Amino acid sequence: MMSILQWFKRGAGLLCVSACVLCVGALALADEPRVINGVSAMERKFVFEKQQFTISNTLSPYNNVTIRADFDGDRTIETLVGFQAFTYDYDFKVPVAFIAIGKEVRGRFAHELRMGNEYFKQIELYDVDNDGNPEILFWSEGGAHFVTLDIYKYEKGSLRQIFGNASACTIEFQKNPKKPAVRIGRERWDDPEWSYTSGDFLYELWEWDGREFKYNEESSTSKPQ
């Protein structure tokens, strides 16, 4: 079994880390000023895009994961953390999923954040552009069957999004060493008898062309949304 702490640059394929299956160095639940994950540390309360968030005090193997790997090919290890947080909209508590990536330095975690949908689902690693370094597939979900997929490349100390989309039907990442793709299900609103449970969806196909994911009209049955 491949260790989650390693990314084998040759023949690694798709590495899927579902928080409900595996958690490396689970975040501590004690009432401390910082939430500790191994030697990394994150402030429990933090600000993202001028809004305050709090890391959930009910973290478990179901909603957080840590991966340590060389994401940018600089021969040093970065730490990637996926976790559940929340904020407040007036008096309403709103769940939000996050990923954070950066370097662990002297027990501190200097990191960059990205926000997903409401609930953290899983992280996958896959070398989309075939440069020997893994891209980050960040899965999160919300209400009404909604699943979000954000794909990031980590380079020069920063995250760059190379794909982002969501669907209330189905969304699938297709692993292909030559042409990775994302297949997104869409509703059949023109069919009065259609329902989400029928599984009879329209589809968009987005294929990697060497630089970006592009919509493939010939292989799709729905216009891009």
C-alpha cells in the first residue's frame, strides 16, 4: 500500500485521500489557542477574504486530512491540510470547507488558503500536466446534492486554480495519462418526468489540452454552464 506521506513521481497515478478513510496526524480537539496537526500549527480563528472563520471543534477522520509531499518539485516537503471550518452569517452558523498548503517552519505553518463548498469531502492528487508534480483535486459538497471540484497547481509558493466547477447531478474526474478529463452531469429541465434519482443526465466533458481544461463540444450533450 502506498504511504500517504509520499508522492512517487513515476507511475504514481491517482492518489485519493478520503477523510472518512484515512487521516494522517488528526487535528487535536483540545481547547487550545491553536489546532495542532503533527508539527504544523494553525490558528483556530483566521481571516479569509476579509471574513472571520473558525476551525471546527468537532474535527474527526471524517472531515480533515493532512498530506506531506513535494508539490512543486523544489525537493522540499510541503504540508497540505483539508479541514472543516465555519463562519457566521448574522446569527446563522455556516459550514465551509478549506484547504491550506505551505511550509512547516519551527513548528509554525506558513500557509495559503482556498475555500470550497460547505462540507469537506476529500483530496485527490494527480499529475494532470505530466510534469512529475501532483496537482490537488479538492472535493467539497453542499446541500441539494451539490458537489464541487476545484483543481489547483502549487508552484512558486502559490496555488493556481486550473479548474473549478460544480454540479447537483454528478461530477467525475477521469484519470488518463495523456488527456485527463472532468465529466459533469447536468439536469434535463426540458423533460417533465426527469428527476435526480433517474440518473439520466446530460453531460459536459472538459479535457486537458496540455495547458488548460477545455470544453469538448463533440463529446458533450450539454452546453457549458
